[in-house]
Amino acid sequence: MVQQLEVNESFADYLIEGVLGRGGMGTVYLAQHPRLPRRVALKLLNREVSADPELRRRFEQEANVVARLDHPGIVGIHDRGTHDGHLWIAMQYIHGSDAARLTPREVPIDRALRIVAETGAALDYAHSRGVLHRDIKPANILLAAPDTGRAERAVLTDFGIARLLDSNTQLTSSGTFHATLAYASPEQLSGEKVDHRSDQYSLACTLFTLLAGHPPFAATNPGQVVAGHISKPVPRLSAARPDAPPMLDEVIFRAMAKRPEERFGSCREFTSAAWESRHGRPAPARTAVAPVRVAPTAVNQHGQSQSPHGRDQSPHGQSSSPRGQGQATATPVAAHTPAPQPDRRTPSGRGTALAACVLALLFGCWAAWVVAYPRAHVVRGVLRYRDLDIAPYAAGGAAAAGAAFLLIGGAVLLLARKRFGRAMVVLGSAGFLASLVPVRFHYDSPNGTTGLSMVAGLVLLVLTLLLTLSTPTARWLRGGGSTHR
């Protein structure tokens, strides 16, 4: 059981102002911060959870992990501790409601798509830091009430709690357990290893529920729910919501594929595909911005909400939800900044780059002459006698011929401002050096590959490499635009 606190009662120095909700793991209170003019959502865990040493350890571990998540779409954590035999956690308070309280089947499609898109962005952020949610459902998506200059915003709560539930499911009330079943992925229900695609599956179930008014596999028997997730085909959303585009069915089918590898690569891919299925174009991009650091105070209207695990009403008759970023409760306004266009002006370094192109072309022609001129008698001998042994001349000739081809081709690509030309010039230079190995060991020593000509060629090689790999040349190639390879 959890200790029942009264209004104006003090707990861990927090002044209780009311109940936000009750659930299987504990009770969430609206409380006043002991030192700052700020309200928080104070969650007290039941004594059964608090008294279990393993659960205490896991709770503290999970709280530490989630506290590192800094995203405007994730309820953050201010503080945690133990008081009077209860584990407690102070979270950001959000004035608003949660997605489970939306009127079934009356939610506009665009609103539902926006809610899951913002939730998906928060999930992708958490996944990039190795954190899974494991319990995505409408009740865990808080909707910050719109205010002056701010639109409604979806904020995800209860990170890490699902792992506690997994470790000791008998502590969970049947109602909460059944509600979680309705959004659980097949791999969760089968006891297999889960990854970020499990959260994507649950997010797709949530989108289905917001628009259809019921989960994809709704049943009173938990066994039927489990069987639906594991083996039954996903029902069509358009059958319950006629105004939903048929293409949205296909998107949900993929996000709810039984095998994780058949789903989208990320939640953003899923939500983008869902938006395109309705509008035929990608969703408007929102430039990621750091959470706004405004004044440390955050005055919220007091009200009623739902606990992440319960749906009890607050005695004050309004709606509110726990929220959690310690730095501010203001919603940062998304910056609609146009994507930067590539700079198509020719940057400094054009002269250096053109010199590199010319030298590479000259070096390639010189390498071709080194291959062809001294071996002319070999070619004539083969054509006349057909039995001349050409093996001693083949190794160096083949390497030098390949080098000449790469150098001339690379020079042409450099003149066309193709980045791949630099690689061809470097490979051609390396090939020419390889062609000198047989000369050094006297396997292939035709006239024209030694003496002054060879020294000139090596000098040309060094100059070509220096100019080709120089920073001015790189800037000149980058200035050619995105079409360059």
C-alpha cells in the first residue's frame, strides 16, 4: 500500500497540493517544491515496491538513466529519494491531460499524426542513447495544454517504469497489466530480446487507438489479446475510421509487422510515412532546438490528471499531468528555419585546383609514354615472330598502363569538379610507383624509364599529389554542389 497524503501535508519537504492520479505502482501528487516557486509531480511508490531491495536498486538505476535524457518531448526528473519507507521521484509537472482522455474516434487525423510524430521524435532521441521505453500507450503520452504563443505538445512519461514491472509483475494491478498488453509487441509477449523497434510497434498501436477508439486487438480475454499480437493480421484502420487514407493502413501494417526486421528503421521513418500517406508529402520539418532556459519558476494551473498507471480524477475537477524538465516548463517554439542551400559560388583555391588538374593530365600522359615508347620493339617482335618472351616486360608495363589510365581519367574528373577524381589521381600515382618495382630489380628495364626522364616524372608525381590533396582544391570541389561524387 502507498501512504495516503493529505492536502498541505509535507512529504520529503515537498508540500502536497492534491492528487494527480493513482495506479498499480503508486500515487502521483501535485506538490510544491521546497525551495523554488515551482510545482512538481511527486510520485510515491507502494511499500511493496519500496521494501524490495532488488526493486529499489533497479528503481535508482533506472532513475539515473532517465535523468540524463534532456529532450522537450520527455518528462524529466528533478529528484528522487526515500522517505518514510517509500521510494519517491519528483518529475516535471505538465498542465494538461493525456492522450488516453481524448474522445475516441473524434480526434482529427492530423492531430493524431502530430501527437505520434512528437512522441516518435522523443523515442528516437532516447533510443540513440540506449534507453527503451517498453510501455508506450496513450496514457503515457501527456498533452501539454496550449497557451499563449504555444501549441499543444506531446510529452512522453514513465521511462524505465516498465522494466520495474517486468521484473515483478505481481505488483501490477490487473487493469494496468491488461492495458499494457493492448500495446505490447510480439517479442515482448514472447519473452524475446527487445530493441527500439518494439517501441515503434507500440507507437503504431497507439496511433491506431487514437483514431479507431480501441486498440488493434481489443478483447476482454488477455489470451486473445496476446494471440492477436503474435499471430493475427493487423486489422485495417480504415474499417473503423472511414476518413483514414488506405495508404495509412499499409504504413501501420509495416510498423506492426510481427518480425522486428520488417518494420521501419526508426520511429521518425514510421511517422513520416504516416504523414505522407495522408498528405502526399513529408511532414513540415521542425528544427531541433535546445530546451528554452527561462526563469526557474513555472506557475501551472492546478487541476486533475491521470497517473501514468491510473485514471482516477483529481479532487479539483480540472485536468493536469506530471511533467518533467527541471530547467523550465515553457514549451520551446519550434524554429521553422529553411534548410541551408549548398554554396554554389566558386571558393578560393580555383587556381590551385586547376593546376592540380593540369599536372595530373601531364603526369598521366608522361606515364603513358613511359609505357608505350620503350616497348614498341616488343610489340613489333611479337607481331613478327610471335614467340618472343614478353613476361619480363609485362609487370611494369601493366602497372604503368593502369596508372596512366587512372591519372588521365582522374584529371578529367577533377576538371569536371567531381570529387572522385581526387581518389583516381591518388590511385594512379600509387600505381605508377608500383610500376617502378620491376625496374628496380632489373626485371623490366626498357630505355626511357631511367635517368633524367625518371627524375622529372617523380618530381611531377610529388607536385601532382601535393596540389590534388591540398585544402584549396578540396574547398573548390566542395563548392561545386551536391551533385559531385
